[in-house]
Amino acid sequence: MPTAPDVSALPDATVLLPSGPISGKATTITSAALVGNSSSDPRAPCRQVYAHHLLTDGDCVTGDDCPCTGGPTFCAVPAIVELTPATPFPVLVVPDSDPTLQALRAELRPDRPEVDGILGTSALAALELDLDYPHDRALGRCVDNAACAARPELSGEDRRASIKGCLASPPGPIMRQGL
């Protein structure tokens, strides 16, 4: 599994935002996932992706790193959109103290989680995405199934078959999940 690069060894770069230039270190990432919020079983986003893959195929069994808490062999998982483009996403790593990042954090507090980064729209080219702010949800549909997979919410064991069917047939399903 790849590890994070040494940031100090990365080349310097600057990106122009509407608020002005922002400087940092340039690198790329090969994939990203947009993960729905889950109040029924909160986990870190990477853990939700792992849980979706594991529980779409079956219940937890002995020896699994089961994501469910409290002993059940199945637990609900939110919708996920996985992006794996043919060409890696360009990324600008900026210091945590960057004024643009700090201004975004200050504006969104305390109603929203901390801003850890800004995703450029080019990273979403394989996806049609509607951010429905009045209804506090995101609606997503893959338009390039080679670079995108939309995994609907896995709310119960009875949903496995339909989700497996969605994952196998183009175009991708619509993801409906609270923001």
C-alpha cells in the first residue's frame, strides 16, 4: 500500500483561486472517495469505504476486521462515490496555517466539520454531482464508469443483491445521502 510522500521533497507550486494565489507542494493521488454522513454508525470515511466493500459481499466472519461495533455481523453503511481516474488527480499540499484554509474554517464553524482541503472540479469529471443545500443532501451519478463507481446506501442485508446489480450495470446508480 502506498504511503504519503515526504512533503518537503515535493516541488513547489501555486494555484490561483478567486481569492488569490495559494502556494504549497505539488503531488498527485490515484483515487478519492466521497462518503455520505452516517449518524446510525459513525466511522471515519476510510472505514466507511472498507465497510461498504466488506458488507456488500456478506456478513463479518471470524478473522475479518469487522467494522460493526458491539458484536453484530452486519451494520448499515452510507452511500459512497469512488473516483479512480486513468490519470491521477493533481494535489496541492498547503500548510495548515494557510490564510485561505483558515478563512474557510472560520466561516464554516461551528455548523460544519473542519475543512482539510479543497477539491477542484476537474477531479469530479467522471461524476454528475448536485449539492442540494436546502435539503442537506448530495445527489451523484457516475458518467464515466471506468473512473467512477457509485455505491448506494447499504441500509440492510436485503439490499445487497440490488446494490451488486447496480455496481455491475452502467450507468452508475444515483447516490442520495445527507451531507
